[in-house]
Amino acid sequence: MPRRVRHLAVACSAAAVLVPAVAQAKPTPMEPTRISPEFTKGASVTVEWQAPRFTNDTVAHSQTVAVDDLTTGAHVADHDVAVGRTSLTITGLADGHEYRFTLWAGERCAPSRCGAGAPVEPSDARAQVTTMDATAPTGSLVIDGGDAFTRSRDVGLTITAEDPAPGADLVPSGLDAMLVSHTGLFPPGDLGVRFDPMVATTLPEGPDGPRTVYVRLVDGATDWTRTASGNTSPLVTATITLDRTAPAVALALNTVSDASGVHVTGTASVGDALSGVDQGSAAWTFGDGGEAQVGLSATRTFTAPGVYAGTFSVTDLAGNVAEQPFTVVVNEAAAPQSTSATGTLPSATGTPAGVVVTPPPAVTVVVPTTQPSTPVVTTSPSVRVVRVKAPALRVTPRNPRSGRALVVRVRATKRGPVVATLTRTVKKRTSIVRRVRRIAGPGWVTLRMKTPAKGTYSLRVTAGGAAAYRLVRVPR
């Protein structure tokens, strides 16, 4: 090659090295396609995103998901995800820890345009934060206030429940739903109903006997698909015996007549196969206007002839009442009469001279042959649960900074006290951090309070007898 041509080639090569890098546009962000829940059940998270778009004439395309433990302040890992994939499952996450997942894409200008040393251009980052919650709620259940027996299929449930905080300095995800069953089985996909500490339910039909109610409690944690329920408690159960049959009653009545009147003694035999008899409820009325006598036996003296309609009643422990009527007929001759005797002193037999003693006439006692009689079952009004709708609530800003103003707006249905309380739970102990009270309404009411230090707080606002709740996170 001629020397002139060789020098020109060297000059052109040097000029190529000295060309400045061409500025490149960044790839589009890896936009998440699922919103991270505040609390995530289990120990894993599946992050999903839209595929980023890369710039033409770029190389070294990449996708990265960084994981940071905000509870400990440690950087956990950077996960390199193959281009084309749009999801990543991250496992081994600790219960009670708050995590941040940061997503970004990267690209590098092609060497033919920018040289071999062009830097990687990252996209704008997209971050999602959640708290891992694998702690299930706990609770207990009573039926009809703890009664052992009921005469009605309509009963009331009282549920005492707690959702423990998943970790120190964290608030719990809260009770979200509950599932009620009379068999202990729950259909797949049944998300239950919103948690309510007092609800009514109807026991299943069938022969009288024990009935068991099964409840599962569900907290507010969920997976990122939001198709599965939160952490569920072990089965919470309570049993009550359904008894709609009144006690069986059999009566025996005996009469004795003397100078003071007709003495009627009644004795009752009672039985109840399920709940048993309330012995203290047994009572007799004899139809003579006198007070009722309590007990399984009673004696009444009649001094005037007539027809007396009496009743024996008894109640079982479920509240079923049995009533057994009877009739006492006192004849005219059986009623006591005043007599006078004259003559000598009584003989050895004790009968005054000149007085004739005759056997008293029979006293008729009529008891219906059909026993027991048709029971009288008293009824009580069905359980009514009144649910008060939570007031509309707005809190701004969503993630306030410490020391700044936290604005709470609530819609009050009537004029009265409006109270906003900010609490924090540390090691299962809850303390009040801020409290603001106003008399206002109806309509929207605005309350302002100073945002506390970094942490997660529970906000409770009451207005018009109803309450609304909100979690407030103070990042810094």
C-alpha cells in the first residue's frame, strides 16, 4: 500500500475512537401490573410487570428486581430477570418484616454508535412495598350468650376475635372476614362475609339435639392476585342443644275431707329427655283465687262447694312450658258446716253424746286422661343485628412525613362529637399517640393533627355512633 493511503487509514481509525457517545433515550419503566397489598400472607411474593420497551440500536438489555428489607435496613438481593419474562416469585421472606421491591430495566448504546465503553442506561425505577403477615387470627365463639339449650332455631352468635401484629412496631392487618358453617365444611372459593362480632344465624332443621356452629376468621392479608383470602384461623366452634319439646307431665290427686274442709293433694311426675326440668318452675293453681304453690307437690283446702279449674305448669331448661289442667268438684255436703252438740261429756270413743258422724260424701277430682297436654311454648323475638354503616373517610397525604400536618376528613350524618384517634402497637401493647375531638356536623368535618415519628399507625375516627379505620404509614 502506498504510504499516503496508509496514513489516511490511520487518521480515519483515530477519528472513529474520538467520536463522542450519542445520547440514548432510556427504556420505558417496568410498570407493575398488580398493586401490592399492605399485608401479604405467607412467605413469598410474586411481582408482575409490563414488559419494558427498549430503544433501537441498543444492546445489553436487562431487567432487575431489587429486594430490600425495610425492617432490618438490609439489602436482600438483586434478581436479574431474563428479558421477555414479566414476573418473578421471591421466596424466603420473613413474617413480620416490611419489604420493598424495586424494578428497573437497562440498556446500553451499541458499540457501533457509542464505542465499546458506553454505560448502561437504566429506566425510571418502580417500587412496591408490603409487610409479610403469616400470623393467623384467633378467637372464641358463644351461642345465645353461652346458653346450653335453645327452643328456637334462630340464635345469636357472639365472636371474640384478635388478629395479632405480625411483628414488633407493626400494626396487625386486622380482621377482614369470617366464614360460618353448620357442618364444619366450607365451599372452595368461599370468601365469607365481613367480620361482625355479633351476627344471627339459623340452626339446621332436623330432630332436636345438639347443634354445632363452626367459624373461621380471616385477616386482611392477601396474596398479590387478590383472589385468595387472608390468613385463616383454626376452626372456632360452639355447641348448643335444640330442644323444642315440652316436659312430659303425669298428675296424681288425692282428697281427704274433714270438719275443716276438703284437702286436695296433688303430686306431679315430670321428665324431659334433652334439657331437663327446671324444678323451681313447677307451680300449681287451684282455681280458687288463692296464690300459686311452687313445687312438684301441693295441698289446697277447699271450704266452699263449687267447681274449681286448676293447672299444673312446669318449664324445661330450654324454656318450653308444659301445662296440665285438672278440675276439682266439691259437693255441697262435703263443705264444712257448723254443728252444736249438747249432752254429756264425750264417750270413750271421742264422740259427743247425741252427735251422729257420717262418712263425708265423695269429692270428685277430674284430670284429663291425655297427658301431657299440648305444651304451651313461649316465643321470644328473633335476634336482630343492627349494623351501623361506617362513615366516609379521607386522609391526606397518603404517606405523610413526620412533623407535617395530617388532614382527616369524615362525613358525619348528624351533629355531635367527631373524634380521631391515632394509635400505635408495639410488642402487642397499644398506646394513643394523637387524639383530636370536635363537635360538628352534619356533613364533611375536617380534623388536623401533627404527624408523629416514622412508623405505622392505626387511625380510628368516630362520628354519629359509627367508626371508620385506616392504616397510616409515616415513611420518614
